Amino acid sequence: MKCPICKHGNTHPGVASITLERGDSTVMFKSVPAEICDNCGEVYHDAKVTKSLLEQADLAAKSGVEIDVRRYA
């Protein structure tokens, strides 16, 4: 797809690292499937991946995690 941010690049499948914060909890996910702009590097995730990331971050925050680094699953 054409990148809606830079308007010049096209996105291609890849993986990215994403950091989410919930209150005092910080969770970093590595190797998250994404579409990445070949011009500006903007990262896009589909709804399924986004839902999974948010659920995992919420669960980590509720369990008292302060800092966590994990591979996306």
C-alpha cells in the first residue's frame, strides 16, 4: 500500500519492535509482523496483531510487570 504518512513510499512485509506502556508497566515486543514503509520506515500492524499486542500488554500490567522484553507470539 502507499504510505499515508510520507506519501512517497510503499509498504512491504517485515518485522518490527514495539514498545507499549500501561501505567508503570513497559513491555517491548520483538519480531512483530508488520508492513513497513520503504521510504520513511513507518510501521503498520493489522487489527489481529494490534489486538494481540494490547491484550498481552494489559495482562503484563495486571500481573505487576514493570519491564518486560518478549518475542511476539
